[in-house]
Amino acid sequence: MLGHELARLAEAVRQFTVEVRGAAGVVWREDGVILTNAHVARQDAMPVRLADGREFQAEVAARDARRDLALLRVPASGLTAAVAGDSGSLRPGEFVMAAGSPLGYPRAVATGVVQAGHARDWVRADVRLAPGNSGGPLVDAHGRVVGINAMIVSGLALAVPAEAAERFLALAEGAQPRLGVELRAVREGLLVLHVTPGENGHRAGLRVGDVLVRAGAGTLADQLRIAGFGARIDLDVMRGGVTIQIGVVLHRAEGAAAA
């Protein structure tokens, strides 16, 4: 690949690569859907910086530790989103590029080649990665995302295949309850910045300014994943200096696909 072609590809990839607290993520849809690794998104809200410099507190809407994937949402639209490629068609020796925030350098890129034929669980590539690349995109020569960078094993970069990311997103969006609130991590817990009318948090009585201190025995994202539609989760909420308990019944959002 010629130098000017490489530079053009790198700039295109940077437009849908985001910073996620010392690591990276991929804008998967223009309406604020971002994918990263589960080991990056360990809390219910994460600071995210877009390529244009805007910063948001992203809601961690779903997490799959086995596949090492997490779904983040930011209240934004019209974003430059990635185009998913076909990781199943990759062959040894094909060019790939990885982007992320290695060692604190935002949206840095590294190039290499596919090391082995497609395996169901991972895309393996000879790309030099470093801490901070986790959650960022692995793209082919056309700029299509073929994987989500996850780890380095025996000198090889391992990425979650794009097809696995698509399946994870479809399951998370179609079959997982949500509160319908925008959150920001604060010292005491999760501060409610916005409550969407008609969604579960609004129905339960959550208000802007509330702080979610606890959600059952785990994180909020894990409780939403485990509970399922029709279940109730009990939230410890700090309001006006007093901690109260609010029970949220998890109804299916209008228009969501059946589980």
C-alpha cells in the first residue's frame, strides 16, 4: 500500500475510533452505539471522547465477559460509524490496520498482516499492539472493521471477529431491558443526567440529580442482563442527601424485538 493511501486509510479509521478511559472503542452506528471490550467497560458509565473532541459519559448498556465485548451508548447522532467487514474471508498475509490509544497516544494506528486463516473465536494478526489498543478496530485494506482488538497472545494480536460483534449487538439490543437514563460516574455512584419519558426509569420515578448507589448484588449492566423483561430490580438511590429504594419493573421498550 502506497504512503498516501496508507495515510488516507489511517485518517478514515480515526474518525470512528474513540477514546474510552485509557483504551479505545468503535462507533458502530451513527446514533451513538459504540462497541469496546468487556474488560475495558468494567463500570456502568464510562468517559468517552469522540474523534471530533466531544466528550460524553457513555452508558454501559450490555456486557459479555465471555466474548469480551461491551455495548456503550452516548447521547449523540450523526456520528461517523464504522462499516463491518467479513472476517470470515480473511486469508494469511492480508493487510490489516489496528487503531487505539496505545500508551496514551489517542487514535494511533499500527499495521500488520493476518497471521492465520479465520478461526471462529478470534482474528489473529501480526500487529504490534500495546496497552490502550483494547476495544479499538482492526480493519482491512478497505477500512472495513473485521475485528475488535482484545489482547496479545504469544506476540499475536487477537481480535473479536466482526460477525461476533454483530451477533452480540443484535442480542443486546433485541433482548435486554434498559432503564432509559443517561448516567455519569461520580464518587458516590451513578448520577442521573437525563430520564427518557415513558421508559423504565421514568415509570419507576427516577429523577435527574438522583445518584444510583447500588443495583442489587452487582453492577447495573449485569443486573439488567440477568434480570430479563418483566423482572424487578431494586435500586438504592441517593436523593437530597437521603438514600431511598426504588423498584424498577423492566418492561420491553416499544418496538424492541422479541427475545
